[in-house]
Amino acid sequence: MFNDLTGLGYGLVVFAIIIGVGSVVLFNFGGAVALCDTTNLYSWNSSTGNCWNGTNSATPAGSGYTNTNYLLGQLGSSGLAGWTPAIIAISVGLLFLGAFMVRGGRSRGRY
């Protein structure tokens, strides 16, 4: 059973790495395709994730940024990462239920 727990742990670590790397890549790609209003001297501010002109911030325009920002939301806390606690609970629960089913209710001693 502990071999199964090791595999489950590796799977959860890979799941977390995919979410983390995917979020970083999508955030940086969103900054690369963001269209900031240059007439009001807005430019992309990578620390805040929006357009900034020194005093005001604005949401970037363009379908590339809009779609990338949507995908980032779906990968982040409002999407796949939000399901992480449920995935962990179901996986561990099914692992223990499977261990009890394999045993089949047999007793250990002979009477």
C-alpha cells in the first residue's frame, strides 16, 4: 500500500509543477501580447500584470491578452488548481477503499 502512496505523491508533485510552470508561462506570454494604450504613455508593468503610466493603471487590450488571461484564470485558483484539494481527497480515499477491497474482509487469524 505504501508503494501506491509513493506513486500518488509523485503524481501530486507533477500536478503542482504543471500548474506552477503553466501559470508562469501564461503570465509572461500575456505580457508579451498585451496591447497598452501608447497615446497616454501606458506600458506593460510585469510586477502588477497590467498597463501602467506612472500614476494610473489600465487593463491591456487585444484578443491575445484576453484569451491568455482567461486561460491563466482557468489554470489558477478559479480553475484546475481550485480542484486540487478535492483531487487529493478523492485519490487518498479511493486508495484506502481499494486496500480494504483487496483484503476482501478476510480475517488474519485462523479460528
